[in-house]
Amino acid sequence: MVEKVYPMTVEGKEKLEQELEELKTVKRKEIVERIKIARSFGDLSENSEYESAKDEQAFTEGRITTLENMIRFAQIIDNNNVNANEVSLGRTVTFVELPDGDQEEYTIVGSAEADPLSGKISNDSPIAKALIGKELDEEVTISTPGGDMQVKIVKIS
């Protein structure tokens, strides 16, 4: 069986490691304490605090497993051998929409560290898929759920 590889930046991996450490050292202890307190209330069959704590425990343990997998199979992005004028994973690309000129900027990262609200989009997103491999000043058509969008790449860093 081939394991999934998670492309990410060094910063992205460090962020996942910090989250994992927080879950293992702090969150787990908090949940165990909540379960102990809920047990003291008596009958577990009708104890909503106990059920809530057990649900949170299951979610947290699942997240820990996911993070451990992502970290274990992390592939750090290395752009040293890629043309500086080419859009690739780990790079920040600025483009303008044609013809109106609205400018947008995104950093293309692996799905493990994607955060669209802070400008980090997954390499699996329609925008990133259309831009990867393209070069500075190139015009690109991006197919999105809202329709096609014509853009021109104006900066790659």
C-alpha cells in the first residue's frame, strides 16, 4: 500500500507539530479531567457531560492520528531547482483578473496547510492547478465553480 505524501513548507510542518504537541500534552489531560468529573455525577446512561467529553476525546484522538500521519509522510517543498519565474508549490503568486484588473495574491501550499482566509491555497485547488507551471507575465484561464476566469501573472515570489 502506498502512503499519501503531504507536501508542505517547513513552517507548515512546524505548525502541525505544535498543534500535535498541544493536543497530546494539554488537551488530552483536560478531557480526562472532564470525564472524571462527569463520572462523579452518577448514572452514565443519562449523563450529557460524560457523552460530550467522550465525543471530544474521540475527535481529539482522531486529530492526533491525522497529524501524526501528516507529519510522518510530510514532503518538504524545495524550490531551489525550479525556475524563479515559474509558479510552483511553496511560492506566492500575484495575478490580476482580466479585463477589470482586480489583483489577488496566494501562496500555493500542500493541502495539509491550506488556509484560504490567510491567502494559502491548496495545490489541489482549481486556481493552483491552473497556475502551477505557468510563468511570469503569462495569461491563464482558471476554471472555477463560478465560471472561467482569465488572469495575468504579475509577480512570483
